[in-house]
Amino acid sequence: MYEYLIGQLVSRQNNVLIIDVNGIGYRITVPLNEEVGQIGDEVKIYVSYTVNDEIPILYGFMTRAKREAFDMLISVSKIGPKMALSVLSSLSVENLVNAIIQGDVRLLSTVQGIGRKTAERMILELKDKIASISIVPSTGREVSNSLPSEIADAIEGLVALGYPRGNAWQAVNTVVRESKVKMDAAEIIRHALTTIRS
């Protein structure tokens, strides 16, 4: 329904914003740690529209990637908007994607309200979807440093070969997701090149 809104930040109370867009005030719920600027600033916020008990609600995020992560999370059975916001208030998009790829139940279980069974369900339902959506790490070596060394090295290797970082991430993600055995960076790169060229 909406992709994003651009307007003046009128107020913020905890995780609820009021954005004035051409004289219309939009009430938008965001993750608790979302940095949206100062009162009076013009902001651009990506939104997801949901209906809860027949009440329409707009959820907002400062990046498209975080909005896509939210939509991905609420597609998991028994995970609603409130729990999805809790996840995104606790984990960065990069850490969330990495946890799903690696099957890191422990990290996902550190989020308030997420137990072991819910974490396992998230991994099961999202692992095959993650490569098909545009949740990719932002540019910069500092993001790759948060990943397991063989994955970070494989991504950087593909970038050094001239491939865009987003494409490199998606290819490595696909290889790791489909692999039955642990591979080193060179093996991941070799398989990723086949994926990119296919």
C-alpha cells in the first residue's frame, strides 16, 4: 500500500512517531532503538501496513532492508508484529540474516520473547527465503567482520574480483545455505562463481 513516507518528525513517544506529511499526521510504530533524527527534522521512513483486530497500523523503519526483515519475520507462523519489532530492536539486520543462515538458535534465543522452539521455527521457515529478498549487508568491510571468517573472506574475495557486494552476498548465502558440509573461503568462492554465472 505504501513504500515510504517523507515528512516532518513532529513527536516521538517511546517507539511511536508522528510524521507530518503535507498536513496529515501519520502515527508510525518503530523498533525501540530506531534512530530517526530530531523533532522537526524531515525524515524518510519505509513502512509496512498491517491490520490487527481490524485496526490499521503502520510500522516504520529507516532502511528498506529493515522493513523487508520485518515483513519476512511476520511471515513466520506464530510471529506477529510485536515480536518482529522485538527481534529488530535486539538484532541488526546483518546479525539476523547471519543467524538464520548459520542456524544460530542461541543468538536468536537472546531476543526477549523468543524461545528455542520459536528460534528453530524461524530458521526452518526463513532459511530458504533469505536469498530471494534484498536483505544484504551494507557496504563496508566492518559488516563482513561480523560474519564467520570463511563467509566474510568469500564475500571480500568476490568483491575483489569485481562483483557488487550485494551480488557477492547473495551468491555466498546461496552456497552456504545449500551446502551439506563446512567449506573454506576458496571452496565457497568457487561454488559462488558457478552460482553467479548460471
